[in-house]
Amino acid sequence: MKTSVRLLIIIFLIAVSLIIGGFRFYQSALDHRQPGPAEPVEFVVSEGEPLSKIAQELENKKLINSALLLRLYVRLSGLGSFVQAGVFSLPQNASLTEVVGILGHGRADIKLTFPEGWRREEMGEYINSKFSAQGGSALSIAEFLNETKSLEGYLFPDTYLVPAWYTAARLVGMMQDNFAAKIKALPKSSLSEKDIVILASILEREARFAEDRPIIAGILLKRLENDWPLEVDATLQYAITNSKISAKGGSTSGGKSQNSKFNTIEWWPKEITATDLELDSPYNTRKYKGLPPTPISNPGFSTMTAVVRPAATGYWFYLSDKEGRMHYAKTLEEHNLNAGRYLSN
């Protein structure tokens, strides 16, 4: 046999050996289990998050050995965009293939979308209905309220994807973390964080349209600075509803309220009577000057921004017509004319 042929055979055998060895190493790496405990940890994948970032986060959390290997495996396996957005429970001792399988299998996550301006009892009702409808653990209003004592205003309204086994404590933690990130992103202000949140919680209920919020924020701040009462309906609505909850044997601070306690409650009563105007509550800003003691709803980022970046105008008064359009006035006389024009039947 010629030397050149022998050389080719040797090269071929070496190549085959390398391929076989490489494949075995590759397979071994895929099947290798991490040294961590079997206890699962939470891993969140955001909507539209690229595979490279997901892989790197998995490696950083020591849930896989190699981000590069995961990306290679996904490409060679033709899995494409295999990951769905959601919250996943990943064993700490899983193999890479098991991790990919869990992330790609898809979860029956529950999508919770909280509008800006809801009070926490409204959130509790909504959570309970969504968990019940999608086969979750049916988080009760009472459980949510127990976890949100003194947190009105700090439960950031957003869309959250949570697994069906989530507890109220975990959900509330997510909402608070989101709030903390948003409050840090606000422009600098001389107002305290508490005052920003209280004013924004009022503004969410008072203004339907974004363009009105900086204007109303400026009016409310002027009233505070000049020792005027705020005289806003939203805080009185909050007080009226609190008194109705108490009368039904419920509790706005959690307690042992049952879902049925809230079935007939109108969270933001449209009709305010003469008796309501005299309600003795620190939230009655027609009766007492200054800010109410706590937020009355959970505001969004744009509304908090309006509070720290108010519009400077000559207005002192405003009212909303039946379509939610605002009408402003510089004097009480102009305001009364607006009331006759836009609020009369």
C-alpha cells in the first residue's frame, strides 16, 4: 500500500475518532447535571427576550454550564424560538436538555393586567377571578389584602405573567419590585416619594386623559402651597367606599374579609350626596386641608411623572364633563359658569 493512501486512511480514522469523541463529549455536556439541589428556582423570561440573553442569564444563575452550548444545541436541534415568555420553575440540578425542555414546553401562565388607578380591593377581585378561570389556586381577596396592608399606591399597575401556583406574597413582591424600579426612574423632584405617590393616586382618578394630568397636578400643588383644601371627588369616593366596606363587616386593611363582602360595592361611587360631603374622614378633602394620609389608588409611571413635572397655568379650578373632558377656570365665578354649562342635566 502506498504511503499516501495509508496517510489518507490514518487521517480519515483520526477524523472519525474526533467526530465520535466530539459527539460523545457534546452529548455528555448536554446530559450533565448541575451540582445544585433538586429544589426548583424561579426563572423569568420576558416577552421578546433574545436567546443570547436568556442563555447568559441561565449560565449566570448556574442553571446551565454554558450559554454557548445552549445556543449551539438550539440551533443544531432546529428549535428556533423555542422559549415562551413566562415564569418558569427550573430544578437547580437539571441537565441542559431538561432546561431547554422546560422552557420550550410552555406554561399555562396566568396573565394579569392591572389598569392604572385601581384600588387594591379591585385588584384582589380581578386576581381571584383570573386564577379561578384559568385553573389556578384561586387566590382569595382576603389573601391578597393581607399581603398588601399599607401598600395602596405601591402596587405597580402593569401586565404580569405568573404561574398558576403563585402565592399572593410572590405576586405582591413582583409588583413592589416593579414599583421600586419605576420610582427610581422618575425625574428629580423636591416632593417626597410619599407625596408623589399620594398625588399621583389622586390624579389617576381625577383625569381620564394624559394631557390633563400635568395641568391638574399644577392646580393641586398650587392649592396645597396656598393652604387651600384640595376638594377632589376621588378622595371622598375612596372614603365613602371604605365606610361601606366597614359597614359590611369587611376590612380595607386585610383582616378576614371574604370575597362575598365586596359583591355589591361600587368602588368609585358616581353620586356624591350632601351627607357624603360631611363624612368625617381624613380622606374627605372637602372637609380637611392637605393631602390624605395614604394613596387612594395605584398610579402608573406617566401619572407620577406628571406630578413631578406639573404644568404652570393660571388655573385654580377644573371639572370633568360626562365624556371626561376637562374644563378649567381661573376664578370661582368662571368655575361656576362651567358647572352650569357642563354638569347640568
